[in-house]
Amino acid sequence: MVRDKWIEIVISIIFLIGGILLVTVGMSQGWKGILALTWDKHPGKITYAHINNFRPAGERSKSGYRVEFHFSYRVNRYSFNGKLLYPGYDYNGSREGAEKWLNKFPKKKAVEVYVNPEKPQEAMLAPGLHLEYIGRPLSGIAMVILSLFLLSRRFRKN
């Protein structure tokens, strides 16, 4: 029984740490995405755009679709290359969702690139709010609540 108690406590603490990390990462990515709306805008060009089909980790029957972009842009007289659609972009759950991004940023299209004025090598194509910015923190909060419930239940028994 003592061993079971410690296993439950360790699992609860791991969930707590994971939840805190999800909240922190989600909030920081969201803040960066919103902050990027104030970055300098520079003309750029999509040099590569492709949809990759893959199976997300831990999934047996579900496929994911990730759009990979490469783009070039210039700041003053320097050339840069970027790959970031937006902070936290992982993949789309449907091919249609990935195709929307591909249609918005097709290869060879002239685009507006949002460039960090303090670090011109840092740029993205689609700043602003995205679903991941809400989903990750909410998942993290749920994990924190669950872990605190398990910990409080475990300590109340004693």
C-alpha cells in the first residue's frame, strides 16, 4: 500500500509539472504570436511549400498533415530565410486545413513577412492568435487541476 501511495504521488507530480509546462509554453507562444503583429513587415517570397502526411506520436489510426514552408526576405541589404508559419504550429488534423495554409502561401508567391526588428533572422508568415494558443494552456490547466485533486485526495486519506 505504501508503494502504491508513492506511485500515485509521483504520477500526480509529473502531471503537475507537465501541466505547468503546457500552460507556460502555450502562453509564451501566444504572446509571441500576438507581439509579432507589431513587428516590421518586409516583402518576401515563398521558396518551398509542401504538405507532409504523417502519423502523430501515439496515434495508430489518425493521420496529421504538416505544411512545410520556406521563405526568403530582405532586411536592408541582407538576405534571410525563414520556415516559421507561426509559433507553436505543429500540424493540421485534416488535409483540408493544411491545404488552406498551402493555398494562402503557395510556392513562388510574394508575401508579407513579419520580421522581429531586434532579431531580423526571426520571422514568421502568420502572426496573431491561433487555436493552439488556447488549447495548450487549457490542457495544461486541466492537468494541473487533475494532479492537485489527486494529491489532495491522497493526502486527505492519511
